Amino acid sequence: MSDQGTSQPDDPWKVKDTGTTWGPSPGDALAPPPTPQAPEIPMSKSWPWVAGGAVAVYYLFLPFVALVILLVILGLVFHWF
């Protein structure tokens, strides 16, 4: 018997070839192309001072507010104002 005259049904589980070559694995046409590398952005020379100031404000703001409130309460109790 000859197989030339008979047609075979397509396999429903076979991945169809789309001709793409950029997939991470052979035959995977659903993956996007690789992301290009982002450009380098130079940092400012003063960033350590800004970061240090932010840390100082973070740790000193609440004690400063508490001291002001304490002085206002003491001023009202001892009639300083």
C-alpha cells in the first residue's frame, strides 16, 4: 500500500510552526522578544548628603515635635505665655 494517496489528520497537540526564531525555546512562538537593556543614568554627586539629610529628618522629626509640645504644655502650666 502506498501512503501518497492517504491524508493524515493534523495532530491537535502539535505546536504549529510560525517561523519565529527569537523564542526562548524551539517552537515557542508565544514568548515576547527580549527586552533591550536600559540606558545608564549618572547619579548626582550630592546624593549621600541628600540621603543622610532624609535619614536625619526621619529620626529627628518626631522628637522635635514632642519637645515643642512639651515646651508648650510647660509654658501653659507655669504661665510663661
